[in-house]
Amino acid sequence: MKIKDIMTRDMVVANPETTLKEVSSIMSQYDIGFVPIQQKDDFIGVITDRDIVIRAIANGKDYKEPLEPYMTNFVISVSSDTELENALAVMADEKVKRLMVEENKKIVGLVSLSDILSVIEDTDILEYVTEIFQPFDAAILTNDIDIPQAEVDEFEL
């Protein structure tokens, strides 16, 4: 089975000037945690609910700020003709749960880990799923984008 058989073509998108509050409302309205960022006809990044919490809210940022400083500035994509197992391998390598899907060098949709797991019958794919949730090796991490980090002095439950 190929990605084009299960991908979502009707994407909910935002632009870099969309505020944190607006994108949060979009996520709530559509019950999603991932929004591609589009500028004109190009997709320039993505933002997740986790990005909003870790990069913005945890650092005391105002919800009226644009999302651009908090988004991930690159898009990981696969072709719509990619086999499901190959897409899972990309997810495992990149440690992501969602991929953008392209046709003729244009982004046309997205696919999530849950989309793939809902249709795949091969139990051998579990090795890919566990890889997705493993942290990156600290020695190979590079951070080309400047992401504000939360500082926590003390934490109580």
C-alpha cells in the first residue's frame, strides 16, 4: 500500500503571522496537534501543540505573538508513491510522527503515524514504531534553529 492511499489531502494550514492563540484555536477546532505553515504557495515549516507549549508557553511568551519564531523551519516529506513501510522508516530516522506528502515537487497532503498504523497488518513494523519514540543520540544532535528553552528552577506536583 502506498501513502497516497491513506494520506489526508484536505490540510488545515496557517501562515507565519498566525498568532499562537489562533493556531491553538485551529488545533482545538479540528482536534489536531500539527499544522503546516504555508507562505504564498510554499510550505516553510510546521508547528505542533508541543512546540507551542515547550517553546512558547513554558517561556512565558504572549499568546498574541506570531507563531513563526516557535515553528520548526523545515518540512520532512515523502512522495505520495512511497510504500507505507518506507514512510515508517523515514519517521523512525527523523523521530517524527507526521510527514508531509508531495507530488511533482509540491506538498499535497500529510500522513500521520496513526494513519499508517490503522491500515498496516505487518507486525514487523513495530521496530520502526519503537524507533520513532526513541530520543536522538545526543552526540548527533544539531540545532540549526535558535529555539528558546524553558528554564525550570523548581517543580512541584
